[in-house]
Amino acid sequence: MMPTPASAAPGRRTPLVGWGGTRPTVAEVVALTSGAVAEQTLRHPGRRGVIARGLGRSYGDAALNAGGTVLDATALDTPGPTVGPDGTVRVPAGLSLDALLRTVVPAGWFVPVTPGTRFVTIGGAIAADVHGKNHHRDGSIGAHIRRLTLATPTGTVEIGPDRDPELFWATVGGMGLTGVILEADLVLPAIETAHLRVDTVRTGDLDEVMALMTEGDHRYHYSVAWIDCVIRGRHLGRSVLTRGDFARRSELSSRCAERPLDYRAAVRLTAPPVFPSGLVNHRTMRAFNEAVYRRAPAHREGELQTIARFFHPLDVIGSWNRLYGRRGFLQWQVVLPFGAEDVLRRSIEGLAAAGAASSLAVLKRFGPGDPAPLSFPTEGWTLALDLAVAPELTALLDGLDDAVVKAGGRVYLAKDSRVRRELVGVMYPRLDEWRAVRRRVDPDGVLISDLDRRLDLTGRTPAPNGRSARS
Amino acid sequence: MNDALGLPQSILVLGGGSELARAVVARLLAARPASVVLGGRPGSDALAGAAAEAAAAGATSVTTVAFDATDPASLLAAVDDVFDGHGDVDLVLVAFGVLGDQTACESDPLEAVEVATVDYTSAVVAGLAAARRLRRQGHGTLVALSSVAGERVRRANFVYGSAKAGMDGFYQGLTDALVGSGVQVVVVRPGFVTTRMTAGMKPPPLATDAAAVAEAVVAALAKGSGTVWVPGLLRPVFSGLRHLPRPLWRRVPG
């Protein structure tokens, strides 16, 4: 076969944006139809480098590359996976969890980790080392990967926890900056049914929910609390705690038990791009939080819920991010070590007092972190909330970041779109170690994203905007 | 790279010595450190003062680039030099301008040409030169300091006002031309600003100051492309004044 010259890459200059809808930037988008395309693009990267992009669910600029090349990994989604008897499955990096679930659930398998949306690719999930409601039991997705195929600027390699573990763990949570993930072997857990047995408790305040989680999370495989970050005073941090486990076949009603692995996950409606920017404001969010809280049962045990309802409630509405309007929104997600509960409380107080327009927030207890230097989860409490864009957020969130960092916590890079660059090395103290591994496979700085330009993850300074050494 | 709220990490100011520009730079640096390039008249004291201010306010680096706003070719060369030599520019602030002496302009047409060249012709060159480079880098913000004087031109300063009217119209069109390019344009229309340029004039109602303009610029950056009035009340006021009968309008004092 004749090698294709780089200039023949069928790229189109396209404005791209993160899930938060803020600050689109324009890149040349190239469909990643095969590993050869990745190798070709990395060999002839152009002036402003390359980054891979999945389904664009990172909130900020992790999958953007202004003026450069973006490899659209969703093109890499065939063939259909087959699950081995031990649950191991080889999947192309562009496959979505949605597509994977549709294939494997009817056969009695689930995914080891799912974030709050199933519309993420496997490659993106690994690059962000995503976590889910089972982090306290199973850790993040990196712990369930046996092998990766990674196209780097210095060649395509097979890596895993036992094969070049440094590069493997630099890639897990590495935000796509160590190479283009082409394929992964992951281990799926077996399930008897596609239903969960769920216990729900409504709590009156933050202390109550934290006490319940501390005392009882270990009894459940999955646990998360939806927390009201708008209400102030006595009911600060009131929550709806839902915890559950996959149901056994014997626990289903006779009708459900006939088809225990029946998997349905529909997107019922899609938000059109017509919402004004002010719709999500303090007043509407107070009413929304109130409604969610009131609608939840005070206490209910053993309710059977489907996979989609329990794990992906927001996926029922397609493009729900459009509700925030043209200006968009951002997410603030932090983790604080156990013992820093006062910082968590003061953060929620600060957000509520500022009248920040936050929709439902999520509180969860993380188990221990994994060996990946840039992986977000560490043992402690994580809080995540969406905030409509407003200029006041800079001062508010900068103040909260300071307290979080001082307490030994950090922000989640896959969600970030505004943290101060100088905090990154403090929040991720193994940054230099990660940079050294990265330099081994990308000595010329070919891999770059807007996130990297903004936070200088790869250490290109002093050039302020991350122009690579070559240009 | 601009963050989600539009705060830049590298700034190019054209007209770096201007008081409004200095206030905007100080406000941006208070939020995030950034590298700053200040463009202006070679050897100008104001430019040197602005550079010292930026360094003290936490700029990661401060450099100056010389151009003469009465010479559009020198401006074009300066913009290209900065983009060639400094890497990405996240935010370009077009802040140069002259008020001119209306009486002198009316008696000496060449005096008016200078006002028109600085306030219109060079502003066009700055916009096109910056847009070309920002479009290529795929991201960035262009902030242009216009004026309410261009919203409805007055008898008292119609040379300056007409140049600002043209300049404002140009940047409105440029905003639309750059949709989908990753480049945002913010057009700022301050009212009467108490600065060196307006020293000795009696401030009219709704006069504002440089700090208020800077605050409005930062707020506008979070919202993306658009037009911002300072103070905001000027927008409804001018939508009324636009329809004021002409015999009354021409008596509005200077």
C-alpha cells in the first residue's frame, strides 16, 4: 500500500467545545478510522500538535486542540466485542459505554466502572481514569484494564499493569497526553440481572448524610448522595442517599425474572439549542433542588431499579447541557481527604451563601486511589456540582480551591475549565514523575490539548501558551 | 489559553499606555497571571509606566512593541511581530485612540485626517491583523474599546464621533465574520470616562471611570462575544437619545 502523505489527511476545521459549552476552539478534525491513521497523524502532526477526542463529555478543554489536529476516536468503534469466560473483553477505544452495555448486559456482564453518563468512550474513560458509584469498593477504571494499545509519537506499544507499568499508569488519567489509546482489554463483572436493589434515605443535613455514608457504605456495592448546594442554614447539605447492589434473579418479580437481563436505556427527549443563558439561575435551582428533595422518599428499602435509572438518570435527556444556554456552565469537582470534613462543609456554605446557581450536586466517598500519577480519586470525600457561567465564579472558586488544596485535596482535570495553573503541581505532587514518562514517548511535544496549554501539564513553560519545542 | 470565564494567560495591548488599557490589564492580572505585550508610541512615558505597572501587578513577562497609530503599516508590522515571536496571544485589546480638537479639525482638515486615521483606519488594521492571526491559532478574544460617541454622532465632536461610529460598525461586522472561528469579539462602549484624555472637561451625567470599564470588560469576557455598555444604563438611555429630534440633539453640549 502506498503511504498517504500527511497533507492528504481528510481534516476539516471545525469548532469544538467541551460538555460545559464554554469557549469553543477550532481544530482540524480527522476521523480515527484505524491505528494507521493515528500513527500517520502523530508522525506528521502539523504545527500545533494532536489530541484524541471521544464523545466530548469532559467539561472543559481536555479534548480540544486550538489550531491543531483532533483525532475523532468515535470512528474507532468496531468490531463488536466478545466477552471471554473470565469476563475479559477487547474493545476499540472509540466504543461508547452505551454500546458496550447493550452488547454485554444481555449476556450477563456489566462494566467495571461507569461514570454518571454512559455516553463516554472507553478511551476517554481511561484517559480520565473515571470513577463511579462503586469507587469505595472497586476503585476507578484503571484498576480493571489488563492491556492497552497506545499509539505514541515514538511508536505503537502494548502496555498494561505488568507491561511497561510506568507508561500504562501515566496513560491512565493522563488526559490523552501520552498517546492515542486504540484498544483496551478490560475485565467485566458478571451480573445475574439488569436490576438493582436500592435503598434510599433522605437526610435533613450534611452531617446526617456523611454519618450514614461513613457508617454504612461498605455494606453496598454502589453508593452516592445527591446533595442540595443551594439551601442554607439548618438544612445545609440536605441529601438523598441512594445505595444498592445488583439484584439476584430470585429477587425479581416473576414477570421480570423471565427476562432478567433485559436491558433498556432510552434517550426519551433531546433538549433543543434554544434555552436562554439565564434560565439556570439561583431561583430556578432552589425550586429544582426543593422538588428533587421532596420527591424522594424519606426512607425506602429494596426498591428495584433498572441499570439506566440507577446509574444514568441524566442520560434520559439528550444534550441536557443546552439547558444552560449559550454561555454554558462549568463543573467544580474536588476530593478532600477524610478528616477535612470542615473544608467540605465550608465549601458548601460558601457556594450556598454566594447564591451560585448550582443544580444538583453529588457527594461520594472514595476508596484508596490507584498508582496513576494524574488519577483524580484519592481516599476521601468527593463533591461535584455544575455552575452556570458567571464572572463572579473566578473569585468564589479560587477561594474554595485554596482551602481544598491546603487540606490536601485536588480538583478533577476532566471537569476543570478554570483552575489556576500554579495549583496543578501542588494538587498532583507526582506531576514531574508523569512528565518524565511522557517525555520518553513524546520527546518533541506532539501531543497537546487546550487543557495542556492552559494548565501546562506537560511542562512546556516558559513559553506561556505551550508552543512546542519544534515550532 | 483563555479559561472558561474568558480570562487570558497572554495579552497584547495595542495602545498600552492608555489609562483604560492599564486599568483592564491590572484587572486581568489581578484574576490570573499572564504575559503582557504592550504596544504603543516608541519611547512614550505612558507606555514605560504601563509596563512597570504590569510587572508589579504580577505579569509573568512584560515586553513592549513600538508602533505609531498614525501609520497603519507600522501597526500591521507590530501585530505580526508579536504573533511570530511570542507564541499564542489569548487576548488582544485594541485601546489606542485620540479625542482630537474639534475646532482645530474644522479649521484644518489634515488635523481631522489624523483623528480619522488613528480612530478608524488604524483600528481597522488592528482588527484585521489580529483576526487573521487569532483565526489561525484557532482561539482567542479581541476586545475593542469603542465609545458611545459613535452611537449617535454629536455636533460637538463629530470628527471623533464619526471615526468611532465607523470603528464600532467595523467591529460589529468582524464579530459576525469570526463566528465559528474560535475567536470572540467584545465591543466596549464606554460613556464619558474621567481620564487624562478628558481632563478639564466637566463630567456629564452617567460618567464612569477606568476601573468600572475594566470590571465591565472582565464580566463581558465570561459571556463570550457581544457588546457591552459602561455603565450599563447607557444602553437604554441611548436607545432613547437615538430618536431625539435633531434640533434638540445638536444642542447637546460638548
